[in-house]
Amino acid sequence: MTRELTLIKKVPSSERYGELNKIENDTLKENIKILLNKLESVFKTNKIKYIVGNFSGGHDQGGFDDVMFADKDKNEITILPKDKDDFIIFAEKSELLTYQEENSEDILIFKKTSYERFDFNDKETLETIMYNSGCLEEYGSFAGEFYVEGTVNLDVFTGKWAMEGQETLEQCESFSREGALA
């Protein structure tokens, strides 16, 4: 159910992508903060401190291999069947819409706010939160001559994340050779 549609910015079409990307990223992160705040007491009750995501990828493939809840020592926490309903919530979600009138140089950016159901028992919901936190932004679609693997720990109370891992970069070097049929 849509609650409101609000004009948030008018930008020249020449600045569309840079400005729109910044506003989109800010909106995604604000959505995460709302969700995590709404579950704060549930996290405390279940001794959850982190959402932990193990990831790997490179050469046009990659992403999170596993995502889980963890305690302050980063040990996995399994949600008991009797507590699963506590991890299903309805919360506000914002998304952006753009509109450009014919013959106009300006693009209007609107924010649409609605209430949606979120199930934190679902690994896809946890993966979406991790992706939207921006922690894997530098790898984009994992396209490139590299391979990376690691772990991201997202603190559910502060919203800060930390990443550790290994990265292998392939390098191209110039060469020149000559030969002869002897």
C-alpha cells in the first residue's frame, strides 16, 4: 500500500546518473537502518550482533555464498522455530521514481514510500540487506580480471560493516618477441 509520493529533487539531465546513483544509494541505506532499528529488541533478545556474509567471485560471476546471523564473537546463531515469527515484520520502504517531461532539460526524482513485509528468516532478505549496505560496491557485478573472497560483518546496531578477505589481481604485461626460421 503506497503511503506517499514526494518530489525530492530536480536535476539537470546532464547530472542524472551521478546524482541519481547517490540518492539511490542513500535511500537503500536508509531502508536498511529502518529495518535494523525495527528489529533491535529482537536482535538483543536473541543475542544477535552481526549479519555475516561470506562472498566470493570474479571473472563476471560472484556474490554472497552464505549469509547468517552471528553473536558478538561472530559465531552463527540459529533462530529457533518458536522465535521465527519475531523475525517477520512490516516496515516502511522507500524507492525512487524519475520523470522527465518532453522537451525538458530537468529530471524530477520522486521518493515513493510504502509498507512491506520483510522476513528475516529468508536468506534472500539478509543478502539484500548486505548488498544494499554497499559493502560489495567496489566489485560491482564482479566483472574484471580478479578473484576475491572474504567475509563482511554488518553490525545490526550501528549499521557499520567491516570486510576481510583475499584478492587476486591478474596483470597484463607488454611484450615483444621476434623469431626466425633457421
